[in-house]
Amino acid sequence: MWEIKRHSKCRGVAALLPKLPKLLSGPKYDGKYLRNLLSNLLGETKLHQTITNVVIPTFDMKKLQPTIFSSYQALFDPSLDVKLSDICIGTSAAPTFFPPHYFSNKDSQGKTSEFHLVDGGVTASNPTLVAMTAVTKQIVKNNPDMGKLKPLGYDKFLVISIGTGSTKKVEKYSAKKAAKWGIISWLYDDGSTPILDITMESSRDMIHFHSSVLFKALQSEDKYLRIDDDTLDNDAGSTDVATKSNLENLVKIGEKVLKNRVVHMNIDTGAYEPIPENVTNEEELKRFAKILSEEQKLRRMSSDTMTKDPTN
């Protein structure tokens, strides 16, 4: 240890050595509290019992492919109709923080399936397209819930995409610094996980970029709302700081974001820019809620009419 500290080029390694046993021996948390909490809250409730349709991404590390738990898909594939607690534990099993979640499920047809799940962010750190694809799939299948929507009729979609915030504006890495990194530094550097940060940010931004281009091409930018904050720093931008003060601060940040002007992505630069109109995220959410409420009323009226006069 003394010889390493004396060598200036190895100071970073020396600082990391005390943390290596924990980093290399297992995840930061054993996940027992989270598992018990979710099991107690959700009990035996299964995917098909949700009060609204949901789409939850995970990644099966044994199959090396995404596993998407969808309310609609569960109707056609009984093996996916598993307990919600297992889905939630699996989709939150972030690598290095929580252990992967293994469970098996015996479906209504007597078939047993195994799952080896890690964080849904590995599949889609921004699940916007996952949700849109799930709806499109039901349109293709002529699901009556989809009405007269066309498979590529995204101009009829209303999409609200809410991010969890990031520290993008805080310059944490540089090519000059990373040029000297080995595998350990890519996995862990001064309290951060560079490879995970880079992968997640890239995935999230590419989904937002694709969605922005799509709705702009359809001249339906007012149908897509992205709410996020890329100016977080310190504890606010951390994955697992659950102190009372930090959670209270996150609430304040959320309230502040609601008062911020709506921003769209500049598809040429990738930067977030306020829209010309002086409209806040809160006002835009209320507009979306009104549209959805009016649509629900129309559907109920149509359903009542069909019930009273089945010949229509």
C-alpha cells in the first residue's frame, strides 16, 4: 500500500483500494427491505389486475434480451401474468445497487417460466417508445380498445414523458481524463459509475430525440410533452440518497419544474429550448388532462348508446 501511494500515477488506484472489496464482492444493497416492502404492499396482485393498462420494461440477463410486462400482452401470454411485486423488484434491480431478481411463475396453463431480471433502465431508461410500441401493437391486432386508430397514427397519440432528472449540465467526465482509465475506472470513478451514466444518458436522449423528430414531422409537437431537469447536482442527482433533507429537496425541485416553461428539443443541436409561447409544464399538463377527460366522456357516452341500442 505504501509503495502505491508514493507513486504519483497510482494515487487514484490507492484511493480506490479501500472500496474495492465492496465494489467487487456484491451490490451496494442486498435489496431485502425493498423486496419485503413491495411484497407487503402488493401481495398476490398480478399484472392482469392493474386498474389501468401498464407497460413495464425489464431485462432478462439469462436470455440476454428485454422482457416487457404489458397488461395487453399478459392476456395473450399467460407466462407474463406474474405478481406485480416481482415485476417491481425486477425493474428496479439496478446493476451495482441491487442484486438481480430471480423468480419462477406457473401460469394458468400449468407452464412454469423462469425470470432473471435486472433494471428496466437497461432496456429503456426512457420508456416512451416502449409504451408507444405497445399501443401500436394492439392497433395492428385490431384490439377494439384502440377504436379507429391507424398503426402509424401517432398524430392521434397524447404522450407525457416524465424524466427523473440528471446532472448533465455538471461536467463530470472528459476524454483527456478517461484516456487513462482501465476497466475499474470505467466502472467506478470518484463516487460515479461512468459506463452506466454514459449508457443511460445516451439511451434516454436518443429516445427523446426520436420522439421529438417524429412528432415534429407529423406537425403534432403539441401532442408530446417531455418534462425533465438536467441541472441537478450533488445529492439531488444521486441515485440512492434517501435522506429526509434530500427527499424534501426533490419535492421542491419537482414543484419548481412544474412552474418552468415547456421546452422542446432542438433536433439540430439536441439542446432543450423553451417554446415560443409562455406556457408552463403545469399549464400543459392541465391541457392534456382536459383532453383526456373529454375523450373519456365521449367513450362513455358511446358505450352507453351501444348498451341501450345494440343494433347501432
